[in-house]
Amino acid sequence: MSQTANSPAGGGGGARVNWQTQLQEYCRKSKIQAPVYNIFSERRGGRTAWSSSVAVSGQTLVARYWYDGENVNNAKEDAAEVALSWLTPGSSSAYTGQSPSYQQPRFN
């Protein structure tokens, strides 16, 4: 079963390869050990927030955001995006139709 994420709002539609898959492929092609994800939680008031880290190429990188439990996979996606940005500085790891989450929308 393949994993895909939803296309970005306003995107061209169609499925795209998710960040976790991109990171897995990068590691395979670069002949480095596969990424290892860690999910962790923190109580915040009456709710639990979830985040993730990923160990890759001797480094542990942490997701930028915390998520509700039903969106815990987004935490892994976030960590994978951070890892790809670290592994490929100065290059765009985005596939066609994928817009990096760190881009801010332009308002005219």
C-alpha cells in the first residue's frame, strides 16, 4: 500500500509523493541507513499534543509543530521534511505539485 498526502490547496490536483517516502528514497539512493521515526506526546491542558523526530545520517531532527492525535502522521511528515531540508541544503526536495510548507502565501 503506497502512502500519499493530499495535494496542496489550489494545487493541480492529483496525488504527490509524501515527505516520508521522499526521505526513504533519498536514503536508499544515497546508500545511508533508513530513517527511524520517534513519536512523542505532551499534555497541554486537557488535551495531548503529538510530535515526531527522525534519526537519519547520524542526526536526530525534530518536527517543527505539534499535532492532535488524529493527525499524528502529519508530525512524521513534518520531521521528514525537516530532515530532507537538512540533507539537501540549497536544493528543492519538492516534487512537481508539492509546495513546501514553509512558503508563505503572497497577498496583493
